[in-house]
Amino acid sequence: MSKKARQTVTKRELVQRIADKTGQTKVLVREVVQLFLDEMATELVHGNRLEFRKFGVFEVRERPGRIAQNPKTMEKVEVPDKRVVRFKVGNVLRQMVDEGRLDLLAAMTDRD
């Protein structure tokens, strides 16, 4: 696979692509995408795990507090406990990204 410059893809661009592929209006697609993201955020705030088979799992982990050190001043700083979102990539997505294979996209689609 050849190296190419990375680019940032925005929600707006994804909405446009989905609208083009489905024939739905951008307004409807934007609303559905936003509702999906809102529901994901709500579940994570509640501490729930989101599993998308073959794609990956989002979950909240507790990170314990610790004592860190400012490298400039060497001053000790207390870092409090915090909750962080972790994403563990699924097997099909991992293979797609690793091998650059978009042909595996159909294998990720759950039709059950």
C-alpha cells in the first residue's frame, strides 16, 4: 500500500457521502448521525459498553490518580482519578486497516 498524506474527515463530509449513497437528504442524514453520536455518548456517560461486532468496542475505564512530574520544573503534581473512553478494534476492522482492504467492508455488515 502506498503512503499518502493523512487527512481529516469531518462529520459534514461523512453526512454528504452517506446522503449521496442513500439518496436521502443531508438534513435527515445529519440528524440520524447526530442522534447516533448522542446515544453513544449517553451510554458511555452511564458507564455502559458499546459493542459493534467485527468493528470494535467502546468502553469507559477508570484511570487511578497518580503523582506526576512537570519535566520543566521537576515539580511533583497530583493527577486525579479520571474516567477515559477506550476503543478496542474488532477483528475485521483491524484486518481492513492493516491490509488496506476495503473489500472486507461487506464482512463487517451485520444483516442478522
